[in-house]
Amino acid sequence: MSYFELSEEHYSVQVAAREFAQKELLPGVIERDNSQNFPTEQIKKLGSLGFLGMMVSPRYGGSGLDTISYVLAMEEISKIEAAVGVVMSVNNSLVCWGLEQFGDEAQKEKYLIPLAQGTCIGAFCLSEPEAGSDATAQKTTAIDCGDYYLLNGTKNWISNGHSATYYLVMAQSDSSKGHKGINAFIVEKNMPGFVIGKKEDKMGIRSSDTHSLMFQDVKVPKSNRIGAEGFGFTFAMQTLNGGRLGIAAQALGIASGALEYSLNYAKERKAFGKTLQEHQSIQFKLAEMATKIEAARLLTLKAAQLKDTHKDYTQASAMAKLFASEIAMEVTIEAVQIHGGYGYVKDYHVERMMRDAKITQIYEGTSEIQKMIIARQLLK
Ligand code: CAA
């Protein structure tokens, strides 16, 4: 597969994820894309198999696996249903990882254990109507009132917005300090004043639920602040470095799934008296798709390996996310082209994959933001 030496454990995680995706996700994926129904039962099973807290220590209910195992599993799940991939990625990288790294013992006992065991899921709430790419421009406020903070504001485009039980919410406590005035909080779904807003009707990843959220005088106990006063923006950025790795793997899965469908189709479909695979124009497309996918896989595994060996992976994860999401778009467009008219209808999966690919260039930092991060690292 690559120059990365994968262990027996890595292969068994990959196989387990592939089998789960084939058995549990493939049968209903088209229907869920149409209906936008959240895969509640499938996510429960994914949790019971340990895929929602993959990198969390067993001490806190997790599987204790490395980041390479995580990206391998993310690729397999996203090959079949990218919408399940995002639920899994947000819970693993943005919620569980952030809590294990930066939460205190009481927060880990109360929140991380059920999240890692997958008996509930979490959401990561940074984006706002006027703070997407410009994440420091937080308008949601968290006023220090002694024992608690008073939260007011609106978050937008929140993945797992309705299905989550616990929400990691970034909010501004002292605007005179800019991003150093931002805090991160654990908010529970049933806290008074927390309102779940409209569900978005999305182009892709349609079975995942994306909502706006409103906070109206929500009292959040001080013990639910993550880290020291003013740590919230650093928390969000460091957590997103790992999140971007998950999205790189999701994009990789969408692309490699589209290639598999295209290879199968090229072997069966005949045109001008021979199968598509015998036409050089199709062979060249397949060759280019496979080469781009392999390059994206290497970048993703490299970033995962840097993270596992505790090296700086900020630039590597931005490169992996940038490249994998760009090629996911290119590869899925080619997959539709290879399938011709069949590619433009829902039964053949690739049109959904083309729609799903688009979000990977947008969330957890657009391609333009990834370029900013890479350039800043280069010019440091
Ligand atoms: N890793 C660690 N630290 C980082 C960082 C990174 N990737 N990026 C920025 N920082 C730190 C900087 O070092 C700086 O720290 P100091 O003040 O201590 O030096 C601080 O953050 C502010 O950084 P900048 O001065 O570079 O701030 P900026 O405003 O010029 O740029 C940005 C910041 C990188 C553009 C940031 O706003 C950003 O990443 N924007 C994209 C936001 C994003 O990814 N949103 C995704 C939403 S979540 C989501 O999509 C989840 C989902 O549901 C699927």
C-alpha cells in the first residue's frame, strides 16, 4: 500500500471498519441521503465497537489506538458513507481528543468516558454567522459571573448539532484581549436557555445533522471551562489540527470509494464493442485518480505518524487536508464522468460522493485557510 509499515493491529482495525461499513452502512446509504435521516442505530453500533473513542486511553473508556489506526478506519467508513465519517471524526478528534488533552480529571470522568464509549456523542461549536474562516471574530459572549459564566450568542453549521449530548463551545469573555479573551466550555444539551435551531438542508453528507444553536443566558458552571482563563482559542486551534487529519482521511475515503466504483463499472460496461477498461481514455482517468489518491494517503499517514510520535504536525495536517479534499473533488468528478448517464443518477453512488466531497474543501478550515496555515509555517 505504501512505504508505511502497518502493523497487524492496523490491518485488523482497517478490516473491522471495512466490514462494518459494508454490512451496516451500505444497505441504507442512498435512502439516508434522500431522507436526511440520521443513522442513529449505526452510530450506536459504531460506538459499541470502539470507533467513537479510538484514540482515547482505555482508562477513559476509549480504544487506546494510535492516529494511524484512526485514519485507516475513517477512510473505510467514509468510502461507504461520508456522512457517518463526519460524525465519527468530530467525536474522535474534536471532542474526545480535546477533552483528553486539555480537560481536568472531573471533566474526563463525567464527559469523556460516555463520549469515548459512544453511549452519546459530542459537537464542536466554533463557527458563527459572522465568524467562519475568521474564527477569532467570536460574537458569542461568556460573561464571568463568579461561580458560572453567562453564555449568549449563536453558532452556525454545527455538525451533530441535534444528535449530540455534550457541546464544546467557544465564546468571548473579554473582547479587549482579542483571541486571548476566548474561552472553551462544555455545555450540556439540557442546560436552560440552550436552544437547538434550524436543521440545514445540505448539498452533501446529508444524513449527518447540521444545526444552528442559540444560547440565551445559559449558566455554565465555572468547572465546565476547559483549561485556564483565555485558553479557548488555543484549545480550538490545537484541536482542529487533529480534526483536519480526520477530514483528510474522510476525503481520502470518498475518493478511494469513488475509484472502486469506477473500476468495477469500467470492467462491466461496454461501449464500441469493448469494455470501458479497454479504452485508453478511461485507463488514463483511472491511473490519474489512483495516483492522486495514493499521494493523499501518504500525506495523511505522514501527518498521523508525526502526531503519534509527538512531533509538530500543524503543517502536515493542513497539507493532508488541503490535498486530500482537492483530489476528492477531482476524483469524484471523474468518477461521474466515467459512469456517464448512470453517474448522474443516485443508484450508482458516485453522484452522492461528488456532493459529499465538496464539504471537505470547506469545513474545519477551507482550502484557502489551509494554504494560509501552510504558508505561515513556511515563512516562520
Ligand atoms: N495550531 C496551533 N495554533 C494556532 C493554529 C494552529 N493551526 N493557528 C493559529 N494558531 C494560534 C497562533 O499561533 C496564535 O497564537 P498566539 O497568539 O499565542 O501567537 C493564535 O492562534 C492566533 O493566530 P493568528 O494570529 O494566526 O490569527 P488569525 O486570525 O490571523 O488566523 C486562523 C487564525 C488560522 C485563520 C484561524 O482563524 C482558523 O483556523 N480559521 C479557520 C477556522 C476553522 O477551521 N473553522 C472550522 C470550524 S469547526 C468545523 O468545521 C467542525 C465541524 O463541524 C466539521
